[in-house]
Amino acid sequence: MLTEWAGVMPPSRLRIITSFLTLSALSDHRADANLSFLKFMIDEFAFDNTEERRKNRQNGAGWIEVIVGSMFSGKSEELIRRLNRARIARQKVQVFKPKIDARYSVGEIASHSGQKHDSKPVTTAAELMAAIDESTQVVGIDEGQFFDADIVKAANELANRGMRVIVAGLDQDYTGTPFGPMPHLLSIAEFITKIHAICVKCGQTANYTQRTVESDALVEVGASDKYEARCRKCFVPHADAPTLHE
Ligand code: ADP
Ligand code: ZN
């Protein structure tokens, strides 16, 4: 049983647990009860209730996690949170984002609330694959919607090699249409997290990204200067573009 936890526990904590188990086994017949209690404690307190438990790999396989939602829903924050936790657990982390334009080419991902994490800008999924170090345990990908279709094969390949792949991206474009490779990634992911922003018009749960400037381009890079989070009722799909909501 200890070997299951060994990969995710700090050595100091493992030493304490091992001593505790040895003492329990030697001292009385309550060893079984002690063991159950200990397992309960570790499950309840040592692991985050969500992704941390997944590090408890039984067979060496990796997996894919996808974080989706509208703009301002907190996708980058959530990605950065998971990556920081992985780094604290001393796992080797590599982070990528698509090179869209000069503004996106800086070597970090950033949330609208100012959190940051180093990242490597890449142009294609092939370039991302070429940059992967074999010792990497966690691969973070932000703005997944801007990648080419090969990002799906790439994510699968990395998970098959035993890596934890976390992709954050917009599930819908400004017309409410599923965005680029995201629908496919959602289909193949083991774990999906859909998060929501607050509708700037009415304060309800926002599931859509409203473009507030005139442009028919699918990719129009911007933040609150060009986009707003909107709920189903307040979202007005772009009039010129094909949309599921017309
Ligand atoms: P995403 O990556 O989904 O665009 P970010 O992680 O970059 O989102 O930013 C989330 C942060 O944006 C929130 O924590 C909050 O500080 C800020 N924010 C700005 N506008 C909104 C909104 N309408 N709803 C929720 N959060 C918002
Ligand atoms: Zn609304």
C-alpha cells in the first residue's frame, strides 16, 4: 500500500508514516485499524481532492485534463494553479502556448488577474512535440483553441508516454461555435473542468464570449478591450458569422 503513495509523498512524511506503521504492527493487534485510519488521514488531508489523487499512477499511464470556459472564466488561473502545485511536488513541468502574435510571444502565460507562469511559445503542435523533454512529467498548454488539429494526436501521444497533459482553452469562439481542436480534446480527455465567468450585463453565470468590436476575423487578439463574458440571455452572436444560436 505504501508504494502507491510513495511517488507523491515527501520523503520526510513517508519516513514518519513508515515508523508509525512499524510501531503499530509491533505493538498490538490494532494494526489493521491503525492502517485504515492512516489511509483515511492520507486520503483526506494529504491530497487535493481532485487532481492530486490522479498522480497516484497504478500502471504508468498518463492522462489528459482539459479546462474550458468563456474568456475571463479563470482558465489560465486554474492552469497556473495546477502547474504550481505540480512544481511544488517537484515534478518536471513544461508549459506551452501558441505563438499568435507579438503580444502572445512573450515567454509566459498570464491570467487576467495578473498571475503568471513561464511558458514556451510554439507555432505548431509538431514544434511542441519536438520541444518535449523525455523526463517531463506534466505538460501544460494554454490557449489550446489556437493550435492546429495535430494537438489532439500530440496530447494523446504524451499521455500514452506517461505524462499528465493539462490543456486550457476556449470551448466556443465569439459566435458560440466550438473552437478549433477543443471539442476533439474534450472527447478524448480523462478529466474535464468547465468553469464560468460572471456576465458583465446581469451578473449571472457567463458561458459565452461577446466580441464588442466590429470584426469578422475568427482570431482577434484582445482582452476586455474587445471581449466581454456574457450569459445565454445577454449573449448576442456576431450578426455576420455562422452560429449555433441564430
Ligand atoms: P481566462 O483564462 O478564462 O480568460 P483568467 O484566468 O485569465 O481567465 O482570468 C480570470 C480572472 O479574470 C478572474 O479571477 C477575475 O479576476 C477576472 N475577471 C475579469 N472579468 C471577469 C468576469 N466577467 N467574470 C469573472 N472574472 C473576471
Ligand atoms: Zn447576462
